[in-house]
Amino acid sequence: MIYEYLKDIDFAYPAAFALFALLPLLIWWYLKKNDRREPVITVTTIHAFRVSSWKNKLKGLPVFFRLLSMSALILVLARPQKKNEEQKTEGEGIDIVLCMDVSGSMGSRDIAPSRMEAAKEVAEEFVRGRPVDRIGLVIFSGESFTQCPITTDRNALIAQIQNLESRKHLADGTVIGEGLATAADRLTKSPGKSKVIILITDGKEDPPETRLIDPLTALEIAKAKGVKVYTIGMGAQASTIVERTGSQVKPQSPAIDFIDVALLQKIATETGGQYYRARDRDGLKEVYRQIDQLEKSKVETTNFQKVEERFLPFILAAVIFLAIELLLRFTLFRKFP
């Protein structure tokens, strides 16, 4: 219990500990003075003086309690404290929606451990690095879905990102337009002066028959709402279509890049954002780093330090030890002239 109490204590004036060097001098002075006070007589035998009592054995007890009292007072002079440091972060944040493709192709392993896992890890790092922004998450495959509304709750958002899986509970396909439109709609009522969408996909528009909004219509919606869109094409390399003839496999050329670069560039350019290509995890981290630099939030961090004085227990200990010394000195160990 004493260790738990002391481990969080700091001392404002540690130089006061130098006073402990006086304690050995006091002990030496006491022993020397005590020897000087011993009576000296000439006797023929010392047999009678060999008999000792408990008072003789414990005669130094009052001095022991005096030393304890002085030690406690030295600790008081060192000013024991407990410091609690708090940090408050404030600022003008940006409203951001991460719009992530979760179609089946995001499970490809050309980016280790997979495109989806790499995208999740880097998105999580990005979220942790934006302390004052409001951030939401929209996912899309053959349909779009708001996974997490815009929020300042980092833990809740990160938990949603970590639980993402390719095509989970969504229809097959890739509806970039509906994903973009859903993300833009999330920003409609947001109070932020700056509204940003980060759209990441590894394919082109591949809509099912149930599609409601095409990419160009979604682009107009984003522009009308004043939303800036950064687009990221994700994939290590272009895919090559192969032709199998009997036991022979012949690749057709040229290789086909399934990312609709022209569409992503158009969306980014017309909304004031930029298009990026991420071919590996490090490349994706660099893309997010550049976006982070372009979309700066005004962050103010204030540090608070609360100091709680902890000298009272040591004062009480000093008083108790001194009281015990006086009680022993004037009762059990009282000396008569």
C-alpha cells in the first residue's frame, strides 16, 4: 500500500534530501554524549553491573522516534506532490468521408496482405492522425451503404474500419457513382467549412440492374454541394487477359488496367481534388500523407498540469513520532537528578 502511494509522488524540492546527511551526525553526537554521562566509580568487581534490564536495552528508543520524526519533516520540506497532466485538443476541423470500395476484387493479394487489409490499415492510421476532424465511412460494392455517420468518436470509427470485409452484406458489382453520391449526401448537413471525400477503388463502374445513380450524376451532386473529392486507384499492376488453347496459355496484349483512370481524374479535377495511383501499401500511405498535408486542420493543443500536495501524511507522521518520543522520555525512560 505504501509503495502504491509513493510511486506516483514527485518532489518539488529534492535538494532537501541533503538534510538526511545530518542524521548520522546526530546519532554520533547522541552516542558520544551518552558515554560522557555514564557514571564512573571504582569497584572490586563488575558482576553486579552485568545484570541488564529491558530499559537498558531500549534506552535509545526515544532517540529512534526522534530520528523518524526528523526524517518525516525532511520529506515535508522536499514538498511531495502528485501531478496529473491533461491534454485538451481543440480546433477547426474538416468534415471528411472515407468512401471505400469493398467489392470482391479488393481481396486480391497483389498488395500484401490484400488490397482490403492494406486499405483498412492505412485508413486507420489516417483517422488517428486527424484529432479534431469529423470523419465518416461509406462503403460500396454493387450498392452503397453508410457504415459510420460523420463522427468525432475515433474509437467507434476505427472499429468499423477494422471490421470491413469484401462484399459483406452487399450485392456484387462496383457502383462508384452511388458510393460518391452517398458520401456527398453524408456531408449535406455537416457544419464544417471544408468538406472532403476520399474515394478509393480498384475497379471501374460495374453496376447491377438496380443502379440508381451513375458516376457523372454523382459528380454533379458533389459539385453542387461544394465537396472536394480525392480519388485513389488501388492496384499493383494492370491485369492481363489470357487466352487458353489446349494446354497452352497465351497472354493477350496490351495488359488491361481495370481502374477507370479517366473517370477518377475527372471526378477529382472537377471538384478541386486530385487523383492518385497506389500500387503498394507504402504508396497508399504516401497518398494519404499528401492528402493530410493538403487538407490541414487548425489544431490547438493545451496542456494542463494539476498539482496535488501530498505533505499532510508526512506531517502527521512527524507529529506522531515526536509525541511517542516525548511520551517515552517523560514516562518509561524518565531520568531523575
